Amino acid sequence: MDVIGKVLVGCIAAILLVMSGASVTMGNTDEVAANQYIDSVAKIIVESNYNSEIIADCIDKAEESGYTLSVQVHGTVAPGVKQYAEIELIYSYSLKLFGFSKDKTISKIV
């Protein structure tokens, strides 16, 4: 009877371990997706030459995707002056099994 109890405890521990690992993996997936999103937005902004209409469209699409995007363009279009943008993406990182959710921020300068 003692062996059955140990096997049962071992099975329960294994199930909890697998569920915990799956939850952490899903949280990591959120982070990877957010990094890929900010990289694609940065590429679009640079290729558009920091066009304000394109930036506004990116902000709208980010909201539709569940992100909060802010873009600050610095510099002016003048000879010898380079433009650059500070991009900030806020996304939700969650570990559903543990009931944990936190907003995280990624910043990028392009």
C-alpha cells in the first residue's frame, strides 16, 4: 500500500511539473511574439522614412493586436540631420496557471 501512495504522489508531482512548464512556455511565447512585432514595426517605420501616417497606422494595428505602441520621432528632414525614432511596445506577459499577469515593455531606437 505504501508503494501505491508513493506512485500517486509521483504522478501528481509529474503532472504539476508538466503544467508549470507549459504555462512558462506560453508566457515565453508572448515575449517572443512581442519582440518579433516590435522588430517588424521598426522595419516598417524606417522603410517609410518615418512617415507619420504609417506610424499612426502601426499604432492602430498594435492596439488591434493587444499591444500598446508609442513612437517618438526625433530630428528633422534637413540636410545633414538624421531622423530616428524611439519605439516602445507594452505587452501582457502572463502565466495563466499561476494567475500571474504583468505588463512588460520593450524599447527600441531606430
